[in-house]
Amino acid sequence: MFHPRATAVAVLLALGAGAAMAEPGNYPITPQQRSTAQKVAQEGVPLSELSPNAPDSHTVKRGDTLWDISKLFLTSPWRWPELWGMNLDQIRNPHLIYPGQILVLDKSNGRARLRVGDPVGADGRLSPRVRPGELNNGIPAIDLAQIEPFLNEAVIFETNELERAPRIVATQENRVLVTRGDSAYVRGDLRGERNFRVFREPAVALKDPTTQEILGYEGFYLGTAELVRRGDEPGSLVPGTAKGRDEIVPDSFRIATVRQEIRSGDRLAPMPRTEYMNHVPRAPQSPISGQIASVYGEALNAGQNQIVALNRGARDGMEPGHVLALWRDGRRIIDKTDPKAPTIKLPDERHGMLYVFRVFNRMSYALILNVNEPVSAGDRFSQP
């Protein structure tokens, strides 16, 4: 069975800068989160909400993530505003935690409150305290290395626009495949852009597992390319051939990065602007449910730390940072203990957690935080 301790996500957004002098960062705190924290701040959190093995204190160290720390304290980690509310006087910004801070859990009168303590040296004296200004950044909410490559690579297009996108028509020295630093020649409307991602065409149509509605088109990411020299306007003719006819001259590109093999016929899409996203794990504020539409890549099933596409997006209230419960449909079996041998459906089982990190209009991408069984298209998810 699913155990909440195994699905802990970053709740210690509540354990921010650790000092009343800390200024709020660029991370938004919703009115609902602030209201919850202020209410709980008066009383603390019931001891029953703590993880059974919650420590009395924890010293934040380099390499920690909020995800890691959250496993230590709460059984329902998405309830981080309540943990933040344990000590609003000390913790003004719930998004900044720094190595060297000591997090002390105060348990009294059946309630739990959290405070930031001072480091104590081996001789029993107070040690110099690490202050936010001495470090460039607090620890991240989750291990961004797991999702960072997918922020630009995993793309769902609203329409099958790759069909009409600029295309590679030839390669350097007529090579079948090109690598980093090679030249490629492109025809199509660049629309004034210079930096592009390269995708295989055709894109894959992603369908809702139940309705079969096409929700978007997933591009298979290959690498990046940058414009070196324009030939002329797309489709225009350049005079000067020996036979007196005009010729089409494509644009010259340099292959900047390669993730998969790039060849003639591949399509170009403009490089998006860098997104500085607020990856703050939290439960959706409103009920939401849906299904896995596909497993990213060529695999049929997915496991922990793999990416899946969901059939819900911004239009359904999905946001980056949402934590979702993953469900396995109960099997249908024949009840052989009944003389009539009816077909029965076993109960659905909750067996993992998802973390939404990129949201499109009708679909989203999510990281599988943990899972007990392989995940495949059609599996369900809901709010935790």
C-alpha cells in the first residue's frame, strides 16, 4: 500500500529565510496559503500530522532540497502552509532555506511548532550563524536537474505547426547526419528569429485516452541550431545562373547542440524565452483528475523520475508545481467463489505521486516522483 512518507514533497517552503529581516523573494504566496498559515500560527500543528520519525532538529546542508527535508517532518507534505504557519514571526519568506540553518521542532501540549535555531559547536557554544546574505541562493524546492532538460525539450504544440515549420533541406558536404558545429541549410519563414530548436517531423498526435480527442502534438526534440547567414527572403529567387534562370538560396545554420541525430527533413521551431518558473510543490486548490495521455519518449511504460504527459492543462486549472496522486485501475476478475462466477472489479489503488513542471493549454508534463508499479497511458491521477 501507498505510504505517505514515501511521497514527501517539498513542504518546508515554510522554513524560509529564517530571520525576520528577510525580504520576500520573487515567489508568490497565495492569499489562501497566507490565510492558512496565519490561522495555524496561533496553535501549531497537531502531533498526528507529523511524520512518525520526525526529528527534533535538522541542520540544512548543501545538497539538500526542500523535497529531502520535507520527508522528515510531515505525513502530508503538500500542507506546507501549515508548517510555515508554525512560526510566522521568524519565518517571513517560506521559499528561502539556506545551508547552515538549524530547524528545530518544538512539541508541547499536543501541538507542534517550528523555529529556526542557532548552530551549536562541539564545545557547547553558539557557532557563527549562516545568514542568507552570505550565500547566493537558498536550496531548491526539488532537484531541478531531473526536469531542467525537459523545460525546453518537452514541447506540446497546439496544432501540427511543424508541418509548416522551416525545414532542413541539405547538410554540410551532403552528410546523412550532422553533429555539433556542422552546417545545415534551411528553407522556410524564420519570422525574424535566429535561434531554433530542431524537431523530427511528423509530430506525434496526443489523444485523450477516453474521448480520443487530439489534445496536442508532441515534438521529438533533436537539438538546437542558430542562423549564420540569410540566403534571401524565403521563396525568393536570386539571378545569375549560367542558363539565365533564377535559383533559390536557403539560409545557412550552424548546429549548436545535438541530443538525437539531425538530418534533412527535420523541422525548426523558435527557441522560447528562458522561463524562470516558481517550482513550488503544492496540492491543487480545487479538485482535479485526469489520465496519463502518454509516456515521454519511445517507452510504453514509465517509472520513477520519468516524464509523462497528462490530459489536463491550464484550461483545467493545472499549474506548475501541482502535486498529484497516481492511481492504478483495479483489475477485473471472475469471482470463482460465487457459483454464478460474476466479473468483479477490484478497488483502484493509489500507488505513486506526480509533480507537474510544465503546463500547456490542454496538456501538461509531469515528473513521476515515486511509483510502485509501471505507469502507462490511461492510468489516472487526482489531487493528493
